[in-house]
Amino acid sequence: MVLRDRESKPMRELDLERYRARYGLQAVLLSNLAIAVVAIFGVWRLDGDKSVIIGVLTAAFTAVSTMTTAYLGIKAVSNTAKAMAQAAPRDQSPQPAPPQTPTPTPPAPRNS
């Protein structure tokens, strides 16, 4: 159970998930913004060297897409795992083992 600092009331699981989603998305957006600002600054300072500008923009696009895809992938897996855990039966008693059937042994080869 997680306690809030200012209210001393237990935080509900739904509230905690909202905070995680909100601040995770904010972190991704701020990181993407920082990457874009650095890329724009780099392009501005390169004064028209087209091959280097293409490299900077490609690297920035790769970083932004990787960061966003990773966040969305982790969030999707987390939501799926949480849904599966909630849908799982609560009674985790061990199941009896299925009866073993004897396996027939092949006949021994004949010596002629």
C-alpha cells in the first residue's frame, strides 16, 4: 500500500496507474522535445553542410521514434500483464498430476 505524503490516506491503485502514465508520457515528450531542440540547434550551427545535416536529422528522428516506441511498447505490455493478473483465478491450489499410463516396451530382436 502506498501512502500519500500530504494526506496520509492510502493511494488507490487506479490513481497510482494514472500518475505513472502521466509522468511517463511527460518524460517521453520532454525527452523528444530536448532531442528536437538539440537537432535544430545542430542544423542551425552547421551552416548548410547538407550531408552532416541529413545525418543529424536522421539521428534525431531515430532517437525520437525509438524513445516513443519503447514507451508505448512497455506500456502495452504492462497493461496486458496487469489485465492477465486480474483475470487469473485467485485460488492457486496445486492441481493433481494426471495418471501415468505405462509405455509398452518394444519386443526384443530375434537371433536367428
